[in-house]
Amino acid sequence: MKTYLPKVNLDQRKWHVIDADGAVLGRLAAQVADVLRGKNKPVYTPHLDAGDFVVVINAEKVRVTGKKETDKEYMSYSGWKGGEKYTTVERLRAKHPEKLIEHAVKGMIPKNRLGRVLLTKLKVFKGPKHDHAAQQPAALAAAK
């Protein structure tokens, strides 16, 4: 018996737009990661890229629970001695709210070549406007 492998047709990829207004960050990121990987399709295969494109709008209005707004820290390292920098959710939301969602989704996809390809299909925007109206994205309800 042969194993069935679906044909991944790049022309059949859909575009989805998700409004992050009021959505909890972790639940939203899990939903986005599933759509990027194609887990919402019957032809899901773990080692193939069968997912769709996702556009997230209103990134600055995403919600975090508990005291994460002030207590959760993101670390970056420059590669030099003493080059560690920490920033809170509050400061990151003020400067680059898109990075909150990108970082959360990046943690939920595979850490390999496939994961890096999947991240290129994620488009996050601050505010209600986005650059992908020509692709006619379908609205997808965010997990609240």
C-alpha cells in the first residue's frame, strides 16, 4: 500500500484577514499558526507547506492576560559582551506592536527551513488598513 501525499498547488492558497482587536495574544497566535501550517485543511501533512496566507490587522489592540503587560520581558542579544537588552510588552506595543504577534507565532511553528518559509506568509499591520486588498482576503474570526 502506498502512502498518499497531497499535491501542494501554490495557486490554491487563500488569503485570510484576522482582526486582533480584543483577542488574547496566545490564542490568536495559535490560530494563526494553524492556518499558516494548513492544519485547518483535510490535506494537512506535517512536512509540507499546505497553509494559507494570513493578514493580521489592529496588532496594537491585542490583549494579554494577568500582569504580562508589565512583567513579561522579551530579550534580544547583539552578540557582543553585555549586549543583552530586555523590553516589556508595554514598551514593545508602543514601538513595534507587529513584533508582539510575529514573536508569538514564530514560537508556535517548527524551528527549521519549513518554519522560516511559513513565517513569510504572515503579514501583520498596525491599524485597520493593510496592503493586501488586491488578494481579496476572507475574514476569519479571531479566537477570543
